[in-house]
Amino acid sequence: MEWETVIGLEVHVQLATNSKIFSGASTAYGAAPNTQACAIDLALPGTLPSPNEQAFRYAIMFGLAIDAEIGKRSVFERKNYFYPDLPKGYQTTQLESPIVGRGHVEILLADGSSKSIRIHHAHLEEDAGKSLHEDFHGMSGIDLNRAGTPLIEIVSEPDMRNSAEAVAFARKLHSIVTSLGICDGEMSQGSMRFDVNVSVRPKGSEEFGTRTETKNLNSFKFMEEAIALEVERQIELIEDGGKVIQETRLYNGDTRTARSMRSKEEANDYRYFPCPDLLPVVFEDDYIDSIRQQLPELPDARQQRFMDSYKLSAYDADILSADADTARFFEATVAACQDAKLAANWVMGEVSAHLNNDEKSIRDCPVSAEHLAGLINRIKDNTISNKIAKQVFESMWQGECDADTIIEAKGLKQMSDSGELEKIVADVIAANPAMVEDWLAADESKRKKKMGGFMGPIMKATKGQANPGLANQILSKKLNALL
Amino acid sequence: MDRSEIAKLAQLARIEISSSTVDEVAKSIGDVLALVDQLQAADTEGVAPMAHPLDAVQTLRADVVSESDQRELFQSIAPAAEQGLYLVPKVIE
């Protein structure tokens, strides 16, 4: 039987506020345990929440970016459950009247077409603390620095049909929230976390199968793997005559396995009710309009602009515009070298590969946009070949100043002196009589390709510094003279 | 309310209700529910649900860090703390 996968996502996004959603404690990442957990975060008796306007502003920005209706009157509810990293015994969240209503996000599919993913709603809530289960004399350690960090939870409709669509959607959300500047996008620090709801059904069926939820995935790669694994498990289970049980699962990226989060207790019963400590939060149209007018450029608009003003393909424009920092880096490079095509190739090629390799983000790129542009300028004016440029880039990456200084210091300037090149080409031809015979004997149509064989020894003799165009010209002239 | 419902509520609220008091608790909660039934009989057609008894809206605070580190003070009243962490009985789901 042919199966169809149905995927919906719940995405937790930490908002980039300075202070927490209900207290004035700092949200900075990486502080010593509990140094940023104040009396409100610890739920000490007598404390009351004091809501942070910026968290609402950020949530509204997200709502406007996905063309959603904004909850002008939003209400907080208490979601009751006991866990040590939640000192109040309930999470302050929204259920009936969330800040962001229905919206949609467009994703670009591999075949170049686009698809609209519906957003059911997005609500504001507080993050929990962290439990450390290393052994402290048989006890768990609790760090409440994260408790009270503002989150928006974005809930999609089950509109995705494979893991590639789910990843494209997740990446698009990442791109939107980082472009808006409402989240730092640092997935490794938990700034964005994904819960994936997966079910399968016979292709053509209208009814949904029973879904499972795999929680807390913090990378696109893990998300893709977890979905693939879960789809395979469900299909096998059903084909063997079994039934999928609605359950929460945990994926382990290190072992590439998942397990059911068995809970001895009965099904969760959160007993939501409106939080008596917080009044309804009301926003006027003027307030929302003023936020709308200040929205920064969004990824879709930026992609279109990159296609229009830099003549990039939709694919290249998508890659370069998705992340606000990458887009900034690319544009700064273009501004300094005036060659969008070369700048695009370098940013998507060497820069991206080196960043991946060193697990660095573009914000920490050791080569500045200005220095990259300096390198591109030397390719453009034929001072160095593309191949040598990669070598220079490597040195720049290792922290050796700018391209001109490196080219000068290492004597990498391209050999464009035709007299010198003439001699070297002549030597190479003389040293390889077999190749020359082969070339002479070849068909007219194959000669061009065979001529390429001489470039290796020429580059070797010039330590890669021969101007390839000029060398080719001289070689062609000399070989044709032998005919 | 029967005994199993009381047991479930007690479990959710993490409180212990001894078997000798279950019937009494069931009756008390039953009385409260009877009152709720009476309230639910009122005609609320056309009345917007109320999220808060006060007819007021929430004021919001500027996004400024106003709290300083008082970990020492807070942990001085904690039952157990180590390496800056609050220690609790081990819970792993």
C-alpha cells in the first residue's frame, strides 16, 4: 500500500527581550545557575507577575509577518502540572484568546513551486527552568535562569506531507523570526525548539491516522531524522497488523533512536483556567498599526529584491536572503566589490563551507565582508585566478589580514606576462611529445578537450599562478602552429 | 463524586487524602458542584465570558532588567542547594 505522511509542527521561539515576560530578571544566556532567577521566577509567596510590553510587541510583529489576525484582547491562562523546573505549579500561557490568530507561511519546495502552510495560532507563554539529572547524591539539580523567558508557541495546521516540507517550514520560521529580530535563532542554545506531530494514512484517504508527538527537537537535521524514523515505525507497525498509539516520543540525535515517553500517571489533565493574577491585555488599532509600519524587510520581500536588483536565481536568492545576517553580509560584500554574481558564489561557496566546517555562524565569520570583497576585486582584475583565490581565502580565514597583503607577501600574483608564459608553454609542449602526438591525431571536435591536458603541467610549472585565459590562448596558438 | 474521581483529583493536585476522609471530601466537593450547577442554570445568552472580575486592562512594563542577583539570599531558605542549583528529589519522566 502507498502511504501518505501528515505532519504538523509546534514551534517554541524564545523572544529576544532583555528581561523576562513576567519579571525584571535578565534573560541573557549562559549565566551561572540561578543568578537570573528572581523572587517572581521562583514563585515565592506574595509575588505577582508584571508583564513585559516588548514580549507582546514581538509576538504582534510575528503575527503581522504571517498575515495573521492580532488578538486585540488576549487573556492568560494557567496550565497546571507539577514538575520541579516549574516552581509555580502552573505555566502561564494562553489558550482561548491567544495574541496571534490564524495566519500562513509560504515555503519554497525543491521543484521550485511554493506551498502555503496554515498557522492555527501563536500564543505567548513562559519558558520553564532546566533540570539537571546528573547525580547530586540521588537528587536532581534545578536551574531556574530560563524560567520565565518569553516564548511564542507557533502551532501549524497539519499541512506538511513529508520531512522536506516540514524542514522548509521550520527554516522559513527561523528566517522570519531572525529577520524580525525577535529571536536570536541560536538553535544550539534552545532559542527555537520543535515538537513534531506525525501520522500516516493510506494515500488518497481523507481521514487522519493516529498521530504521535516527538518533542523538543533542536536542529533541522534531528527534525528530518526523527520524522523519517517515526514514519517508518508507524508504517511498519500498521502493516504488521498493529495500531499506532497516541503518545509523546523523545528522539535521541546521538543514537538516532526514539522512545516513547512512558508516563506512569494518567493522561495529562492540565485543568486550564484564566489566570486571576493577570488582567486581559488590550491593544488598540493604532498601536498595532504603528508596529506594522516599523516592520523590517521580510524574507520573501528580500528574496524578490535580490532577484530583481542582483539578478540572482530564485534558488540563490532564497539561500542568501533566508537569514538576515547572511543577507547583510552578502549585501555588504556586493557594495564593496560591485559584482553580485561573484559575491553570491563566494558567500554560498567558500564562506558557507568554512562556517559549516568550523560550526560558526556568519556573525562570527573571521573574514569580513569588506575583506571578501577585496579578494573578489583581485579576481575581477585578473591579479589572481579563482584557484589561487581559494588559497588566499584560506589564509584570510586563518586570520591573516586582507587579500592584497597576502597576495603580495606570498607572491601569488597571477603570471600575466605573455613573454614569460610563452616560454613556459613552449617548455611544456617540448617536454610532452606523447600528448602533442595525441592532440594532433585527435578529431577537431576533441582537440579542445585534449588541450586542457596541457594546463596541468603549465599550472604546475607556474605554481598555479599562470593567468588561465592567457595561458590557454598561447597554448592554442602554439599547438595550432604544429598542425 | 465517587471515590475514584477523588483519587484522581488528589493525584493531580499532589495531595494525600486518607481513605477515612474520602467520603467526606467527596460530599464537600459535591456540594460545591451543586452550586456550580445552580450557576450554570442562569441564562447567559449574549453575555461575553468574563476573564477577570475587575473591569480593567493590564498595564505593561518596559523591557528593562531591574532585578539583581540574590541567589545567596534565596538559597539560604532552600532545603538543599549545591553548585548554585536547587536540589530536589530526582524526577525523570
